[in-house]
Amino acid sequence: MKDNSKDSKKVEKKDVKKVSKKKQTKNVNKKADGKLKNVSKANEKNENESKKNEEMFKEKLNFNKKDEKKQEKIKDKKEKDNGKVKNNVEVISLVVLIIIVLGLIGYVFGTIIKKQNYKIVNPVATIEVENFGTIKVELYPQYAPNTVSNFIALANHGFYNGLTFHRTIPDFMIQGGDKNGDGSGSATLKDIGEDSDKNYSIEGEFIMNGFTKNKLRHERGVISMARSDYSSMGTTTLTKKGYDSASSQFFIMTKDNTSLDGSYAAFGKVIEGMDVVDKISNVEVQTRDSNSTDKNLTADKPVNPPVIKSITVDTHGVDYGAPKTVEPFDYYSYMMQQYYGGSATGASSTIQ
């Protein structure tokens, strides 16, 4: 028999080689599979990381969106708040404006009502006449301010106390306030509180003298200032000189007389005691004949002139100040100077 052991060994070797090749292939495949698995795992890992990153990006994106929405909400809220504040400011401004307007309207209406209801409290002179009674006269500084001031100054210094009504005419007027008692006298600066014995006059506050503010008419009860009247002399210069010749003498109307309006300074009106005025106007006089040739008789001069016990003035706390005075015009001195270069004194303040 042939020995086949060598062949068998060859075969075994061949088989061994085949087996080793298979093992090698198998190992390579295993390694390859391992690498593939690793790659797959790596890819999976990368995918997971990508997903994570994507999710994180989405979350971040969502967060940013949420933040944007939040910011938008905050912005909207701020705008709304600002709008509310603006609206509140506008409402407050409107309310304040309405209050101011209403206040102004109230002030205007209040002022109008006050003016309508307000009554000027004028000074009131009280004239006490012995054996006759009391006469109360409301003075009107709104018509004749300087005349009123002069009358108050004389009364306050007691000038009129003890003087008389030296001329009385029924249905016309009663005249008083002359320290000479015959219509020829006037006051001195000392009589109104100044340190001088000089006589003085005041400017006539009436239309004919260019003073248009005084439109008070000479009606019954009106008190007015007596002055010299030179109009009968026929010269404009002398007529005007008489306009500024009033001093202390006054008269009270017992009847309306329009001929005196605008030519004499009316400055008040009787508010009580017209019955007393009427009694005085009807007292017995020396004569009613103004053309009487009897030198012992004076026309319209009372036989017993009514005595002014006192004149006081309630000014209601108002100070009417010192009157503005002017140098008095002496008609007789003027005429004597014109004709003879000499002088004479004495001028009558009489209402014609």
C-alpha cells in the first residue's frame, strides 16, 4: 500500500491555510464590521449631537421669539402706560383749563354783579339849624370833587358853626356860609387848615367853566356854590373872572331852576330835612323889593337870620384831601385900578 500520509498532511496544510484565510477574512470582516459599527455609532452620535444642536437652536430661537414677544408686550405695555399717562395729562390739563375758564367766568359775572349791586357811599353833611331842625345833604364828589373837598375841609375846621342863612327866597333858594353875614365875605386859607390869613377861591366845577364832568342839575334840594356874577358888565373877561370866585357860601334849591345849570357848581342834594329848608325859605325878611331905595333894608335878608349851629360831614372813612385853591379876584380893586389906579375891597358872592 502506498503511504498517503504526506498527501493527507498536504491536504491538512491546505485546509489549515484555508481555515486561516477564512479566519483572517472573518477577522477582517469583524474589524470592518466593528469599524462600520463605530462609524455608525459616530454618525449616530453626530446625528444626535446635530439633533441636540438643532433642538438647542430651536429652543434658543423659541426663547428669542418668546423674549421678542415679551419685549413686544413690555413695549406695548409701556406704550399703553405712556398713552394712559398722556391721556391723564390731557384730561388733567383739560380739567384745569375748564376750572380756569369757569373761574374767569365766575370772576367776570361776580364783578358785574358786584358793580350792579355796589352802591357808592358818598359823604353826608349834617346841618343843624337852631330852632328849625336838621338838614342832611349827600355830597357828590363824582360830580364836583374839589368843591366837595373844600366844603368838607371848612366843615371839619368848624368854619360854618355859628354862621347864618343870610338870604332866603321862597320858591327859589336859601343861601348861607358867609362869615360877614351879608354876602360879601369869604373864607381864608386858615379856615381850611393852612397857616395863612389870606382869602382864597376855588375854580368853578361846571360846564361854562370848561368842567364837563359836572352835569348835576339845579333841582329842588340840590346844594350848590354861590359865586360872584359879573356877566351884566358885558365883558367876557369879567364874566370868566366870576367863574372862579366861589369860597365858602352855598345855597340850597327850594324849586327847580334850569337857568343855573352849567353855570354854578352843584355838589350834592338834600336827603333829609327838606321841610326845614322850606321853613327857612319862608322866614320874615326885611324886604322882598330888590329895588328898594331904603338903605336900612336889604332885599331877602331875614329879620332874624336862622343860625347854623353846626355842620359835620360823615366821610365814611374816606379822606378827600385838601382843596385846590386859587387867588381870589377882587372886582372893585380891578375897577378902581382901571379908572383911577387905586384899590377898593369887598366883593359880593351872590347867586342872581
